[in-house]
Amino acid sequence: MSHEDRIRLPALRSRITTAEAAAEWIRDGMVVGMSGFTRAGDAKAVPLALAARARREPMKITLMTGASLGGDVDRQLTEAGAISRRMPFQVDTVLRQAINRGEVMFIDHHLSETVEMLRTRQIPPIDIAIIEAVAITETGALVPTTSIGNSASFAILADKVIVEINTSQSPALEGLHDIFIPKHRPQREPMPLVAPHDRIGTSAIEIPPEKILGIVITDKADSTSTVLPADAETAAIAAHLVAFFEREVAQGRLTERLLPLQAGIGTVANAVMSGLGAGPFEHLTMYSEVLQDSTFDLFDAGKLDFASGSSITLSPAKARQVFGDLDRYKDRLVLRPQEVSNHPEIIRRLGIIALNTALEADIYGNVNSTHVLGTHMMNGIGGSGDFARNAYLSIFATKSVAKQGAVSSIAPMVSHVDHAPQDVDILVTEVGLADLRGLAPRERAAAIIANCAAEPYRGMLQDYHARAVATCGGHTPHRLEEAFSWHVRYRDTGTMRPD
């Protein structure tokens, strides 16, 4: 396609500029919103030009995104000293280190909440939004690429917009998006979405063309997924979940269609979702955030009828397959803003089966998704809280041990709580599955220890719980002097195992 085909409002073609020139419009202290959700549909040229400028001229911005960025953008901006505050999610190692040193102030939001706070001016407004698009329509509306995330609201709420037209993104993406923007409270009406395939909005981001400062032409593909293939442990987790779903069907609580599925980003969730292809389930649907390789594996297996998400993030081979033949899938896909994909009322209305991953869980079902040893941020809570609190079934999966067995993912007490026991229905590891529905804390402890913990930690947990019950009692028995002793031992010796 020519630039004329990509920029269909002729008056805007004179605003084509370079990434370096566009970066000059961003000033020290500004709040910048960038498109991008889990490495998909992110701005690619202007942020790197901004990093190069910040190396020459010290400056700092507050950076908001949908979720994580690709292409080393967070790393280069961090190394250039250009980020003072970052929200709501990230995965970059260099940025993570700066956050944990206290050099970058990281605000960890539920992914459904960031633009709600922007809309009501509870956080500072966006000065400039940088949005990747596949095209600009005849009216000046922006057609997103492989994600929507927060891009629509960023473009609408920002004072000015810089557009990156990415010619490497397929024109077939146009028409894939469903952009619905809720009204301001208290005049807001319910979102009229009652099935994953419903379309309730527009196919492009409608903004006044005069807000567009400049247009940068790029041709760099999305960064591909770093998700690893399934291994023996993730295959075992998938098998436990398939068996659980089969029991739910046999007991009449689910049908073979299950209910709409959500899966968090990552190797464990992706492998588990792919594992459903080997089960007896048919005509599945997804209402999720990130559509990963497993989504298209299920399409190709004839198991999945429709998938709704906020972005598409794929491995290199799967990206070539899917985007090389997008018309094959297009009528079975929709991408939405993350405040819609993660909207609590929609999640509860549709009866989502939510699968997310944990760093660690404790014997009572508290889940830590974000902090190592209770202090050091990994990535952020993402959308797991949006789904866990409101899902029909809230499932958390993790391998039972980490660091070659030096760490038990099942601990006496988690070092940081992201999800309370009331939000956790099922806990599953490669060891087994604990169904926690309807159980009191002491019963939950017995189920988790017996079904999810690996030896020698299982015996250690049984001993801890028995002594807590005998010596401390209470509704949720804990020996406070020991509750974090495993974490302390790992910090001091490099293992949770006793001498």
C-alpha cells in the first residue's frame, strides 16, 4: 500500500515527519501515553528517538502504556534516564532493576483502571499520545494494529497525538477492532456486550484530525512472544485442568462448551490453553486480554469458535502463519480496549473461566503475582485481579518449585498478597489440583498441601500447619515467628530447604 492508501485524509499527508523531529515535541516533565499491550501494537520509532535525545539532553517523562512494550523501548528509555514514573505494567529487566532501586516510580494498576483514573483526572492528564496505526481513515480516525490496550483513550484524552503508520502491519487488520468508550460517570450506561462475539463500538479511534501533530512512517514488525514451549510440568498442569473440567461437565456444572476462557500471558497459561485441544471440549470461546499461540492452536484444532482480546502476541513461527493468512481467522476475532476486555461487570456477566499464574501461593490460598521475597517487583498485577475477583472460576497455576527446587511455590505465608483467598477457587501445580470452593481456611490448607506441594516441602508444610493449629489456633492458624522463615532462609542461604 502507498502512503496515500494508509493516510486517506489528504490534509494529513503534509504532516509526515521523522521520528527524530517528532521526539522534539516531547518536553521534560510531560506525561506520555504510548500504544502497546504485551509487545503488540507498540510505538516503535519515536520512543527510541526520544531515548537518543534524552542521552544528549537530560529529560524525564511519565510513561503510560496498555501493558508491556517490545523492541527494548523500556530498556533504552531507562538507560537514557528518560523515565521518572511508569504505569501500569512492564516486563523489561533493566527497567525492573531501576524500579527496585527506587530510581523509577512504578504504579502497579489493575489493567482495567488506568484510563478510568485518567478520565476522572485522578492522575495527571496525558500531554502527548504516541499511537501505532495501520491506517488513518478519510475522517482522520486511527486504525490500530495488533493491539488496542489503552490506545483509544490515550488518543482521545491526550492534548496532542503523534501517529506511527507501520507499513509492516497487514492492511487486513482493518475491521478487526471494536472500540467502545464508556461515558463519564454518573451518566454511564451498561456496556451492551452479552457474548464474546458481540460488536458494540467502532472499528477505528475517532479523534479530531487537528490533534495529530505529526505522522511517522515505520516498517518494523512487533516483537515476538518469548513464551516457551510446553514442558513436562506445564503438560501435567494442563492434564489436571482437563480432568477437572471433565468432572465439572459430568456433574452438570459445565457443558462441553465450557464457558468463555481467559488466560494470562506466559508459558504456563499458554501451555495449559493449548492442552485443552486434547480434551473432549468443543465450540469453545475466549474472552481474554492477550491472544497467544494457544488461541490459534485451538482454532486450527477446530476447538475454538471465537476469540475476543485486547492484543495478539505470537511466537515468530505462529506470527508468520497467522498474519500471513489473517483472513482465515479474521471473522472469528475481535480486539477491544482493555477497559472493555477487562471490565469486571462483563467478566461476571459472561461467566469467565479465568486462568492466571502465580509467583507463589500459601497454604490458605493467598496468591502473590508480583513481588519476589515481598519486596522486589517483577512485572505487575496486569489483568489477573480484574478476572480473579469476578470470574465464574478463578484458577491460579504455578509450578510447585522454582530455582531448581531451591524455592517452593507453596509457602506457609506469601510474602506479598495480590489475590486474597476469596478470589482463588482453584490452585493447580504439576503435582495436582486443589478445589478450594466452599472450604474454610483449615480445609483449604489441607487440600493445598496434599495436592499442590512437592516434597520435601509438603512434609514441611504439614508440620508447620499442624504446629500452628496446636499452638496458635484461630480461624487461620499461623505461627507468626515462622510464617516468613522460608523466605528468610532463601534470602540468606539461597534455598528454602533446611540444612
